[in-house]
Amino acid sequence: MPELHVVEVGPRDGLQNEATVLDPATRVAFVSRLVAAGHRRIETVSFVHPERVPQMAGAEEVMAAVPREGPDGRTVSHIGLVLNERGLERAVDAGVDEVNLVAVTTETFNQRNQGAGLDAVLDATARMVDRAGQAGVSSTVTVAAAFGCPFEGEVTTDQVLRVVEAVLPAGPDEIALADTIGVGVPADVHRLVGAVRDVTDVPVRVHLHNTRNTGYANAWAAVEAGVVAIDASAGGFGGCPFAPAATGNIATEDLVYLLGRSGLDVGLAVPDLVEPASWIAEALGADRTPALLGRAGTFPG
């Protein structure tokens, strides 16, 4: 099982819901700063139609210019978010190392997010997992709205497992459980991670939002439950444009402080992470980041 690590999602989920649209060159500069800060797994781009998410336009241009190695010579794995088979073609052609495929737990949210019903999305996702593997690209299947849906309300464990069990035969490399609207609590994390681990040995990752101030408690619950990766966004920026009030990814620097003070080394240092977070806040025209470590500082000082 891989060691616990952080997946930096700032260039994708961090930017996709911001009013300020950054050009590809600025996004490349952001990714370059994240690589310099020590990140080795980054969700760099999204292959969605630019009319739907203009913040993610120019994915191919970004991928052509981002660094592929860190200062220490270690390889950086760049992830592209993909919602359909045309997006997968673009991602493979652009040279991503991994794809993140999304299937939402509820019918209504699937229609809003991907313009198709749940059964159709599950069929397409399974096909894309298989096609990605044939192209030599790793795949994660993200079970979106796993903790609750903004349109249909509570989501059951069975609804989550329906998605997971539908895609497992295709052979995804990772399953991610996403609290897309930030409604989960630690008990939910233990319940869902445990349920997935009961049906598969595929590594489990979590994507958490701090919308209701439970994101960091949920991150620690995920560690206790045995996940291999936790998504976080530089500065705590982020949200979903298709889900009302889906604000607030957990911040990378705040998460790394929590993990470090708890004795877990994920290969990242808080002071190194504050710089790209402050830089992207300025690029977005924000007065300050949602994260707290950039203001409070680490401890001991």
C-alpha cells in the first residue's frame, strides 16, 4: 500500500469556481511554484468544455509547459480531470500521467454535472478506466457527492457502493470519496472508507471540503481509516461550479501542519507551501487566503 501523501488540487479544483479567470501561462506559473514547494502529485488541469468551465480553458497549453520533475529530480505526476470520453482523448493526447474520472452518486447531480443519467455515467466511466489503462495512463474514479447531495439530500452507503462496484471490474488504480459540498463528519468518513475497503483492496483517497468547518476533522478520520491520499488545495481555494455553496477545499498548508504535528511526514514543509498559496491569492485578487497557516504561522515559530 502506498504511503500517505497529499494530492494538490489547487490548479484544478482551487481555480475552477473562482470569478477571476487565469490564463494558461499564469496557471503554469502556479503549478511550477507547487512543484518547487515539493508536490509530486498534482491535479493540474480539467478537460471540460471551456464554455462550461472557462477557468479551465487551455488545458493542452498548460500541460505542454508544466515541469515534469521537481528540483530534486523526482518525477511529478500530473492529473487531468475527465468527465467524458472526448475529455479522455484530450487528456491522453496532452500527456497527462493520470486521469481523474467522476461518477456522482445521485441521478440529479449526474445530470447537472455530466449531462447524463447515473447508469450511463457508470457505463462510460468503466469504459474510460479500461481505455486509460490501455493507453498507459493511471486512473482514479472519484465518487462525487459521496457524503451528501445538494439536490437529493442524504446519500446512503449503498449508493456509494453502487458506483464503486460498477467500476471495479474495469480496474481503476484508485477510488476517491468526495465530500463535494462539505457535509460529512468523521463518523461518515469511517463508515464510507470502511465500506469501500470491505469490497476492494484498491487504494482509497478522499477529497474533502471545509464548507461546514469539518474538513480537517474528516481528514484525520480518513488517516485513521487507512486512506493513502488526501486532496488539498493551496490556500484553501476551491469549489464546484455545479453544486450550490460547494466552497472551501481543505488547505494544503493547514493539512500538512495537522499531519506533521501528529507525527506523519508527507514530504512537504509548511513554510514552503505558504508561498504558492500567497502567490495564487494575489493572482486571483483575493485579500487573503482561506487558509490559516499563512496568517498564524507554524509552531514553533
